[in-house]
Amino acid sequence: HWQNPKETFISNQKGLYLLAEPDQNPPTQETIEDIQIDEVNEATKLLLAFAPNGCTLNSTLSPSLYMLLRKAAGEKYGQELVQYLEYMKGVQLNPTIAEKEYYRPIIYAPFGYTIWALSNHKLRELSHADYLCESQGFVKKELEIEYPETSANRYQLYFKVQLKAEEETDCYFKIEMEDKYLLSTVRMKLINRNQESEEKKKIITSTECLGNYQTTFPSTQTEKVSLVPNGEEQGYMLMLEGMTPYAIPAGPMKLVCLTNKESLQCEQVEMEEAQEFGDIYTPYKYGTIFQERIYVGEDTPTSFHVRIRKGGSYNAGAAKDDKKGAKKGAAVQEEEVKVQEFEVSPKRLITLQIFDGETLLHEVEGYNHISVGHFVFKSSAGLKETSEDPNEEVAHKYLLKCFFDKNEWPNCTTKNEETEDLGWVMKMQSASVLAVAKDTAQEDKEASIRQSWETNEPGRGEKAKKSRQRYMLQMKKKRGEELTEEEEQFLKEPRERKVKTDSETPRGGPAAKKGKAAPAKAAPKKGAKGAKQVEEVEEKKEEKPLPLAKDHTNAYITEFLLHSSSERLLEYGEEELPVLRDEEEKTQLKEDNEKALKVFEEKMKLQEQEREELKKKIEEEKVMNAERSTTERKKIKEQRVETMGERNKYRELISGRKEKEFALLNLIAQEKIDINALEKAIEEAKEKMVNENSIQKGEEALA
């Protein structure tokens, strides 16, 4: 029965099958008179009737309610159509049943249905699992799983099951639980743990394409999944995750696996208790939400979910920032400030990246939420820190980096109403213990660069601070806000353009400082008497080295520095080397250019002639249009004069009609009526088409 009309209707979701098999003890001549044995064996009768439950659909509407009865061919529906039954219809079939025959109805009846099936032979109802076990030799394996208590609108990993196939194995998976509403909020994922071989990482399903290492199933009941051997220590990982809109208590569920190989190993992975880490988001120039280091003692499969939120519980000491806005603290500690939590609206695009050193291993995007169902952090035990061999495995340095998309949300880098009380939470659940620590490598590197600038150029930090303050005051003044007297005085101060050094002294030596500077003497002319022969030496300016690309994190600056430090050589292959032309080739090129020029000139002349002809046609059309317009204008004027004449006549007729009618009515109203005048008035009224009622009154008065 289809409960929720917002969900997709799945035909025969429970997997109903009908099994028809011959009777092992058929009637004989001794038990039934007048019936031959041959007729009993051949005359198999099957009566079917189909009736959907009450609904507003009519059989004449499309789509109509129907039932297709097909023969079940192996694990598929089968291609042989036995019968098509429409709305409220039945049929009698006469199949020849020598052995067992399996039928599967394909039904479209969203509000439920009823099937009547009668036969003079044995007829049984089977489920999909019973059909596979009985006819295809499948084995049923079950795992009892206890899922934990779950909060509303929170990501939850319910279980992980490790699968190992020694040979190619076909499987069907299904989740069974008492809470049917929970089934609509969860999804299964099947992950191939072998990522090295392209052939071994394929997961073959009947509903999805090949080649993906991860397959997500839209419901808690899958079609056939084919698993191939992919290594002794690899196998597959089946997991169930979801996010419920309401809180649910802990309870049991059952994973049912139907497989055609008894050797398939199904083992639940024991997971540690889920941990949550969170902090307040502090706007930063790169839009970075957090950067966390991951440390593990052994290979650790992990699932984690990241979300951003407004308000919520956070560490009271986590809101402290350094001068550049770097965040302090990460994990949610015991001392918390509890604030009501809200969903971030509008939703913001966030990106999560997983690095191993400088290598990007995985990247995923999402709006307000990101989930990574399965990721294995490898152990660094016994590995070198560095190695000259690029193929040798070295110690792993895992980094989780999450950031906003600045193109989608440019204001994420500044403090405003949208970034106020904005926080993040990362929920992690692993198979063994792992440690999460705040990564400050980028902040430390930038601090060291700023310190080196201050060392090389003393006073630069103070100068930059004043420049920033001046800019903010100018923006404040531009917005029309009032400035204090101190701020106005600060803006009036002259801006220092150059940092003075000790080597720069006033002209005239130390005495000039006391105001007793001696007048400067004019330097003798070159070659004159008394002029000293001084050797001219060009002062060489010390060239400052360019910074290194590894000292910067900005992608554009790094790309520019790498380009500046690279060798600027143009490399040519043997076929790309420039070849000098000889005199014969130059002459030939000149002749070809002259020919092309002549062709171009002729083409331009033709185009010029065509333009002149087009101009003549346009002038002729202008003259014709002018004449036509003049003629039409005359006709319109004549028609207008004629219309005005007719209108004037009609006006005169109306005015005369009113006068005659008024005169006739005046005669009728007199006590002594002049007969001759009345007759004349009646005739004139008829000529002017006066109202018939007035004329009739005059005739009555005349009579």
C-alpha cells in the first residue's frame, strides 16, 4: 500500500511472486467418473482477477491502473508477457504446467490492490527472498544491529559492514526495522576499498553505471549487486547513513543479505563513539572556516560530517582572535555557552579538502552540509619523514581544510550581520581512536613573514597600521558618518611617504642642526683651476632578491613567483626551427601577393559598382514612394472632403427635423388649429422624417 504520495511509487515493492506447480496426486479414472487421465493432465486452468483499491482514477484516464503478469526468468522479471489485466478485470488462462512456473505481477495501483488467483493445480504465494532461495539457490544472511539514539536534523552513521568476496558474487541487500518512517530518511552506500586497480574497483549493479568506487542506493532495498574479488585485505564496505527530521530513540534493525555464494563474509565494523568538534567562524581573508590536523596510531576508517550553523553551543574561549583573525581553539569542551541554533539562510556553498602533506586526496562540496561516508587515515608507524624516492611511502600528515566559496559569497571575509554568530561543527566517527588538533602552520608562516618585513624595514608595521586606520576613516567619512576631533586631526596629518634612515643628515653637517649652518660653497667647474680630479664611480644599487614561492600561500602570487624564477627559454623542435627564404621563394611570394592584390582590387571595384546600383535603386524607390504618397494623400483629402459634406448634410437634416417637429407640436397644442397650416406641417414633417409618434398626433388632430 502506497502511504506517502510525495514519494515515488514502486510497483510491487514487496516482491510478490506466484508459483504454479503440477499436482503430485492428480485425479484418476477410479476417483472421478467420465474424465480421462490425458484430459486431466493437459487441462490446466488458471483464473486471475485484478481490482485496485478505491481511488478517483477512472479506467478511461491515463495512466490507467493495470497489472502485467510476466514469467519470472531467473533474477529478472522475464520477457514473456502472460497476460495484461486492466482496471477491474479478470481472465481465465490455460497454461501448460509441466514443471514449476514462477510468475511475477507488475502492478500499477498506488492505493493498494487485490488479486484473486484460482487454479485446479497447486498455487502458492512467494516473497522475493523465498523465490531467490527456492529457485535460484540463494542463501539468506541476517545481521542484527542496534542503532544509537539520534537527534533531529543531525547526521548519523547507523552501521558499517565489511564484505569480502572470494569469487564473483551476486547480492541483494535490504534494511528491515520497526520505524517505517526512518527508512525514508536513510540511504545505503557500497564502497570498494580497493582504489589501486581500475578493474578491481568496479561495482556492478543492475541500476547504475560501472566504474565508480562508490555507489549510493536511493532506497533501503537494492537490486542485484555483483561483487568481484578485490584483494584479501580490501573487500567492500556497506554503510547506512541518514539525517532524520525528528529525534528517534535507540532501537534494533536488521540487514538482510541474499547471496548466491555461501562464502561471502559479512562482518559488522565496531565504531568508536561519535565525537563533535566546533568553533565560531571568524572572518578571514581566505574565507577559511577551519584547518585541523588528524593524527592516528593505526589505519583508521572514518566517517565525518561538517555543517555550519547560526548560534548553538560553542566553547566560551573559542571566540578569541589574534590580530589577523586566526581562530583559537577547536573542540567543544565541557564549559559551553548554549544559544538557540538556527539553519544558515540563505544556504552557503562550502568546500572540504583532505590533504596528505601538499597532496590533495579528496574534495567535496555542499550547501551548509558536507558528509564523507568513508575515508581511511593510514598509519605513519615505521615510515620515514622524507625520502628521495617519489614512489616510497613517507609519513602521512593529514590536514582537513574547510572554506567558503568567495565567488559565491564575497562578504564571508568581513564581519557583518551574516557572519555574526556563525559557527561550524564537525562530527567524526571512527573505528579506532584518532586525535584532532588545530593547524596553525599558515598563521605561523604569515607571522614569520611579517616579522621579517619589520626586521628588514623597521617601522613598517606601525606605518601599515596607520595606513589601514586612515583608509577606514576615509570610508567612514565617505558613508556620511560623523568623525571625532581626534579622527579629523589624524586625517589632516601629512602622510609619511618614506622611512628616514640614520645615514640621511641635514645639509651643512652637525652644525646645521643647531641653526648655524654655513653657506654652501659653489663647486668649482670641471677642468678649472683648483678643481680636484675626482674619479667618477657609478653607485651600484643593491638589488633586493625576489621572495620565494614557497613562502606564500596565495595562488596568484605563487604562480607569478614561479614564473619569475623559471628560465625564459623558447624551445624549438627540429620541425619548428625558423627557415630563411631564398631569392626565388621571395620572388614567388611577391608575385603571389601582387596577383592577390589585383584580385582584391577587382573585387572592390565590383562591390563599388554594386553599391552604386543599389544607391540608384534606393533613389528610384524614394521617388516612387514620394509619388505614391502624394497620390494617396490626394485621395485621402478628397474622401475627407466628401465625408465632411455628407456629415454637414446629415446635420442639416437633423436640425431641420427638430424644427419641423417643434412646429408641428406647437400647432397641435393651439386651441384653434389652422387646418391648412397643420396639413402643410404634417407633409413637411414626413419629408424630414420626423418621429412617427409626432406625425400620428398631428393626423389625429387633423381628423
